[in-house]
Amino acid sequence: MNLKRIGLDTSKAVFTVHGVGQDERTALRCSLKRAAVEEFFAKLPATVVALEACGGSHHWGRRLTALGHEVRLIPPQYVKPFVKRGKNDRNDAAAISEAAGRPEMTVVAVKSAERQAGAMILSVHELLVGQRTQLVNAIRGQAAEFGVIAAKGISKIEGLLEKIASDAAMPQAARDMLALLGARVSELDTQIKQVELQMKQQHQASPVSRMLDEVPGVGPIIALNCALRVDASQFKSGRHFAAWLGLTPKERSTAGRQRLGRISKEGNERLRHLLVSGAMAVIKYARPGSKTASAWLLKLLERKPRKLAAVALANKTARIVWAMMSSGEAYRRQPAG
């Protein structure tokens, strides 16, 4: 069977195949159980296989590449416009195939297993911190129901638990449950410290991460995120990278008039949040003569609100990060304002 391209819609159990011939007409449609996917593609001549860049796609990208096929991973938001009428597996597979046929379609590079494994530490750290925050909020909320409160901050939770344990007016059942939650918070604290130690070691072992750490507003965590999660070769320019992060304004231009709105907030939410937080830290200490405050930033703060300036600075930082990762050049500090 001489196929030009295959669109593969993946799922947990059943995969849908949509193949087109050299004339771009549908030549193959079928559904495969998960266990039969590799056997099916092993029998086909080498061709282009397109998938949505979603959960499990990099695994299948590696497997299909090993079978000799050319794999193209396409962001789901770029596939959606090609879905015709109602959404179902067959229409999705056809849309993936059609999107992959566009000559200028953006694709995602297939990550190696080692690269994915290395980046897992970041996801685990984010998950553990989120769980701890959820538990702390639950303890605060439940304790407040009995009139026991404490100042904000993770560091204040230990004092709150001590107040709860010594509050004779609170029913014993409530104290027991809150103590149970407190023990879980303590356990998470230990696990988070262990993961952060491993992250520090990874940061020190990565030349790229150490290089990016020199940029004001970046720091070890952002630097490690960029080193492990960003492939600079995927982006044509620093603006392209900033747009991927969602740090560029939405555009609704028409009839020759340019209309720019708020930032799109599309793309990598976690990295965007980190860059904006890092920018806010720089702005907090921005003073004439300080090492991190450039003349550009000081002038921007004179005419714009701090949060808006933070987004602009995060955009600029993203472009600097891309330029450094693309060229391998170290950061050159700008003259202080």
C-alpha cells in the first residue's frame, strides 16, 4: 500500500488510522487496538505519520520512528480548525492528517526518553508543592471554623498546629483530623526538600542551566525549567519563543488596522508564571544604580503599572533566554540605569 501520509488519533485502548494516497484522497481508514499498533505500522512502507502532541505522543513518536517512519507531532490547537462537522475519532484522525499536509505547519520535536525522564523532576516538584498548599489551606479553613487562626505563609503552619493541639475548647475529633493533615504536610516538606536537592544537583550539572542563571530574574529554578523543557531550535526567533509562552499580545487586526489586546496566555503556563514572578522580583528592587535595573526598565516603570511592566520584562527575558540557548553565548549585563 503506497500511502503519502497517515493521521493517527491515539487513545488509551483504540487508535484510529486515516491514510491518504499520493493524490491526497482517502486510501485507508481503520481502528486498531493498542496492542496491534506496532505490528500494523511494522508492515507498512516508511511514510509520514502525524499525531497530536498530547499525552503519550512522544512515546509513540519514538516507537514509530524506530520502525522507519517520519513522525510529526502537531499541537492540538493547530489541528482543531481542520476538524469537519461533528467531533469523533475518524474526523480527528482525518484532521490530523490534513494539518500535517500543510507545508508551514508547526511541529513539535519528538523527545527522547532520557529528556522526558530528566524533566519529570520539575513536574513532581510542582505536584508536591501544590499538594502541600492544598493541605495547608484545608488546615487553615478547618481551624478557622473553631476560631483558631494564624498569619499567612507556609512557615506559620507549624505554629498553627501547635495552637490547635493546645486548644482545649476544640473537640478532640477535630484536633485529631487536623493533626493527621499536619503530619502529611510535614511528610511533604521532607519530600520537597529532597526533590529540591536533586534539582540543585541537576542545575549544577547542566552548563545551559548555569549559563541562564546569570540573567536577572531567572534564577536556578527557571534556568533548569528552560534547560529541561525548551528546545531553542524549535523557535525561529525570540519573539516566536515569547509567543509560545503566551507573553505576546493577542492580535485582532483587520482592514489594515492593527489592534493588539492583552497577552494571549497561551502555551507553557508554568514557565510563563515563573518568568513573570522573576520579573516582579527584579522590579521590587529596581532603583537607579542597582545592578539589575536597566535604563529601559526604569523608564518603563515611570509610565506603566508594575504588573504590566513585569509582563514586558518577562517577554524581554524570554527573548534573551532564547538568544543565549541558540547561540551558546553568556549573558552580557546591560549598563545600570
